[in-house]
Amino acid sequence: MDKGKCLVIAEAGVNHNGRLDIALDLCDAAKLAGADVVKFQTWKTENLITKSVGQAEYQKNNTGSEESQFDMLKKLELSYDDFRKIKKHCDDIGIIFASTADEFESLDFLVNDIGIPFIKVGSGDICNIPFLEYIGSKHLPVIMSTGMSSLNDVDISINSLKKGGAENITLLHCTTNYPCPYDDVNLKAMITLKDTFGLPVGYSDHTIGRDVAIAAVTLGATVIEKHFTLDCKMKGPDHLASTEPKDFTDMIKGIRIIESCLGNGIKIPTQKEKFISEVVTKRIVAKRNISIGETFNEQNICIKRNNIGEKASLWEVVIGKKALREYDADEGIEI
């Protein structure tokens, strides 16, 4: 990634519906949309969840099913061999592959076998101290979502990552709701994270549309993650809160436009402004004909647009000085 360029992650997540062919299509679509990264989720269901846990309310609403989380996740689980094929495909088409490891075994697989460039920590693992310390021990850059958490929770999690050995940590503000209502976004919390912990920040977006993600970039987001699907009407827990390829493309275009507008923060005239200023800057000129030795005052000089003469900012310096030559009316005054 170019320094200063926002990393855009297409969160394919579980929107492959447990099918390798859809996962590969998601990679192609993410690449075409202009995403930097296509990210999945990797887990062994038996290592992740007990069989008695029900679905979250949004999952029930989005799937229309009352099955347990275990059964739902088992249907969505891809094999390690599937992920090897996905990683190879990403390499072939030129997009970065990433995946969130939801438990120890899958983390080892992604780091040691696949070779992921960074570790993404989902909001569900905030305060999972042993897992976070283990993640830190991998000595890879870490991007951690902070949904469902307080500042104290985030502090505990950062300390756990650092205790394990992590040095490069980015925090993503996130509201864990799918889709997230606009009045629950609290985008200023991203700035709070940056100010509190002194770490790079970004935003994991679960809203409908592109506006909030683009707004996050204006506030300093270095990473934007947004759920990505081939079709919002597909069955599954996350499709409804995900973005289809065309809208994802438009979001990235908006982000890149905003990046080009942000600049470096140094307030100086641009090169084009310097040229324009030559004809629009107001300067000190003769109000009437002025003789040699005449004292400059408010009766014989004034300020107008002119390309010759002292700038208006030197008005008080010019007042009281004597003309060293004759001036015609409207001629620029020089001292």
C-alpha cells in the first residue's frame, strides 16, 4: 500500500455461503471493484462455539431461521484446503488475501500455512486475553475491530496484544449491528480511540450505503472495512447488511477522491494559486498622479487589484514614506 492511502478491505466474511465457487467469485468481484484486500473468516466450528448458543437477533432476522449458531456456522465453514485455493486465486488475480481467525488452530493455519500479511481481530475477541496474547506472539501487524466494547475493554485488549509481542496495531471503530442504523454509528468514537491510545485508526462499516465510510476517511481513517456480497438478496446472516459490487466500486471512488482532497495539511498557496494571485491580489497603487518626494497618504494611494506594486499587507509600512519617483494614477507603488 502507498503511504497515506487508505487500505480498503472487502469483507467477504461468510458471504460465500459455504461454497468455494462463490468465494472465488467474491475475490474476482472485489478485485474488479478496486478493493485492496478481500477478507474472509476462518474457523473450525467445534473449536469456536458450543452447540447450545442461539443466533443473534440480526442473524435470525437476516436468515429467517431459528437454528443454533453452531448449525448455522457449520454450514458456512470452508475447509483449510478451500482457503489454500482462495489464497492462490487471490495471488493470481493480484488482490491481497486476508482472513479473520476465530480460534487458535485456524490462526496457526493462516499464519504458518497461508502466510497472511496481517492478523484481523474481530470484535468478538475483544478481551479474549489468551487468544490476543497468542496473536501478539505471531509478530504480525494487527487490525482489531472494537465493536461491543468500552475504552477499558480496548485498553485490556491492546495490552494483551503487546504482552504477546505485537507492535503494529490499528484500531477499527465498529458498531456490531447488521445493518447498523445511522444514529448508532458514533463516528467520533474513532477519533476518541486515536486520541486515547495514540494508534492508527479506521472504521469497520455495517451501515447501508457508502456515505459513512467516506466520512470516516475525512476524519482520518487509515483502514476501511465493509461487508461485501455478490447479491444482497442471497440467503445468509450478513448479505442484507453488505454492499454489492457496483456500490462498493462507487464507495472506493469516493474514498480516493476524498484522499486526493485531504492533502498534507500545510496551508500554503498551490502553484496554480500563485499564478492566479498575480492578477487577483490587491496591491498598493497611486490614487492620482504623485510627484517625487511627495509623502504617501490615504489621499494619494489606495488598494486595487494590480500585478505590480507592494501587497496590501504593507499598507502601514508605505504610509508616511516619500515617493522616490513620479507615479501615474493606478500605477503600482514600490518602496
